[in-house]
Amino acid sequence: MAIYTYAKLTEEQLGKVRAFEEETDRRVLVLRSYNAQPDELGEEELEKLQDLEAELGYVILAVK
């Protein structure tokens, strides 16, 4: 399963992205793919993870 996260850019790469945004008047996101397999959680772990999601307001994936 491929998921995507923000790419870690060098200052040079970030400068090129910012130049593109300025030139085109567009906002872009630079993402990288991360291959992950979902991990199976026990009932108690799943409940704790769901509580943490609710507290933080974000989706959390458990991966291997």
C-alpha cells in the first residue's frame, strides 16, 4: 500500500518550488511515496489509537 507524506526538500529544491508557485500563482504540495503494510492491532491497542485520533483530530495509521 502506497501512502504519501510531505517530501523533505533541500533549500535549493524548496527555492525551485517557491519560484514555480510565484510564477504560476499556484500553491503546490510536494509529496513522496512511502510503501507500508497496515499493521494489525489488538482490540485494546485499536481503542487507544482511536482515542488518540479523536484527541489530536488526525487520522493515524499503524504500519509495519
